[in-house]
Amino acid sequence: MFSGKIELYSYYALVSPQATGYLEDGARLVLSILERHPKWGLTPEIKENPTHYHVVCSRVYECFNDRRRNIKLVIAELMGTVNQQNPDGDCLNVSNIFTLVSNATKHKRTASMNLNSVNITVQMLAHFAFLRCMLLELPAKANYWKTVDKQLQDIHQHFNGQPKQAIPIVMDGLTSP
């Protein structure tokens, strides 16, 4: 029953303002959401059984990693930085962040996530802008998610509990190509 919830919340965890990283924190956020809603299927009995709980955790991490990979590919494709092998692909060369996010929620790679009714928020725009900027700035061979996590942790530490001070950084990300 909670398989659909895992898929949906794995996507939301990628753009959550509470996430301080994308390698471990996102999957932990999904697990904490499932734990708060035992009627979705992650009952205390499952959590207390190490074998069953490990299966659920593995599914959450696998799904989160899939979503993370898909989001990166969607951003890259929509920016026109991917699909050299497929000139008929989805390269739209989107530079407007709202258009990028709007198209990303309707993209074929995210179609299985049922994102058509997702409300695009400022936080979501900021996270996509951050991911887009990192994708543009990093060399092709760089460990993208590890670098993103490090930058995100630095931002969280620098503005320790005062998110309004991060507005200039967010605005720069929203307006840069």
C-alpha cells in the first residue's frame, strides 16, 4: 500500500526545504513521513521486525535514488545539456526556472510520479534553481550529488536557522540562466 506513497514522497523530499542533503537525508525524510502515517502500511509491527523494516528501507532508498537520478536527467535534458546521442530528444533549452519546473513535473521521466497536480512553490523553484546552478557549474565528471550535498550543508550552516538571509542566494539562482 505504501509503495505509491514512497514514490510520491521521494520526489517531494528532493525539493523539500527541510532536507539538508540529497544522499541520505531525503530517504530518511521519506521514512519519517511513512512512520508518522502507519495507516499507509508502515506499521509498528513492520518497524519492529528488522527483516521487514530493512525491505521497506531498501525500497525507500532505491526509489529515492531513482527519483534523484531522474530529476537530474530531466533538468539536464530541459536545459539542453543532454541528449547528444538523441537529437530528437527533449532538449528544450529552458532557462526560465518556472518553465523548467513546470516542464519537469510533466516530463516523461517523471510521469510515473503523478505530478500533474503538484503545486509549484517558491521552495520548489529555489531547489530546482539550486540543482540547475550546480549542474551548470560542475565539471561533467564531478560527483554531482556529493557536491550538491556539501554546498547545501554549507548554506544551512552559514544561515543557521535564519532562512531569510539566504534570499539573495535563492534570488540569484532563480534569475541566473
